[in-house]
Amino acid sequence: MRIVFLDTETGGLNPLINSLLSIGLVIWEDGEIKLKKEFFVKEDEYNVTPEAMRVNNINLEDLRKKGNEKSEIKKEIIKIIKENFNEKAILAGHNISFDISFLKQIFNEKEFLEIFSYRSIDTASILKYISIKKNLSLNSLDDAIKYYNLKIEKRHTALDDAVVTAEIFTKLLEE
């Protein structure tokens, strides 16, 4: 089975007002990562909070230089999904509803539902279940990374977080 693991870096917690800064997409199939892609969003003005910028450590001037317009990113994501899926792609991630809400800054509802399934997989919810069942404390992505003894190059980058979430999902399937 193929799944798209998604992570976003954002300018805050509210998708209605805060900017989408970067997107990490990973095509995962049967425990293997088949494709990795990171997108940087270019905007004239970003709406960000100081706290979000402390977490993701993104330089907005660099982002303007290396980023692409949302319309270009949308075209590229559609192309990737169409090339890798014969049906609507299932999105997965850690607290995936958050990332989906920001991804929808790029897609209108109709466009979104043409390529993505209404179903999604949330590793945070799965880990909460395992925490309850096994009396563990897996309350964050960092907790899961440590528990499964995984390595991550740079935490709070969209691509690296998407990759490690896919790796966590593979570990979950092995249990």
C-alpha cells in the first residue's frame, strides 16, 4: 500500500491567518520510502508568530529567495500524486489534521478531494493508543523518535519530520 506522509512548517497554529512556510512529502510503500520532496512557500508578506519562528527556525528572507508560489507548488504536488497513485492518496502524519488544514491553503476543497482521500492516518493517535495500552508516555514526535531509537537530521523541518514520521509508522506496523 502507498501512503503520502505529510508535514508542514507554519508561521503559527491558525491556518486561517498564519502562513504556510514549507511542506514535506514522502511517498511510502510497504515500509520503504520511495520519494521525498520538500517545498518552500514564497509570499510577499508572511503572517508568523515569534513562537512559531523559534520552533521552526526558518529565515523568511531565505524562504522568499528559494521558495515557489503556491500555484506552482500545487501543480507539482498534483503531478507527484498522479504519477505515484492510481487512486486518491491517503495522507498520513503526526497530528495530520493540523498539516492538512495548512495544505488546504494551496488547494480549494474540490481540488483537494480530487487527489486526496477523505481518510487519513494520524501517528499521534496511534501512539496515544499504544501509550494507553502499554502504559508508556509517547506524547510527542520527539518521544516516539526516542522510543523507536530513530535518527533525524534536523527536527522541525518539514521534510525531515515527514521522513521520521514514515519511519515511525513502519516501526508501528512491525509491533
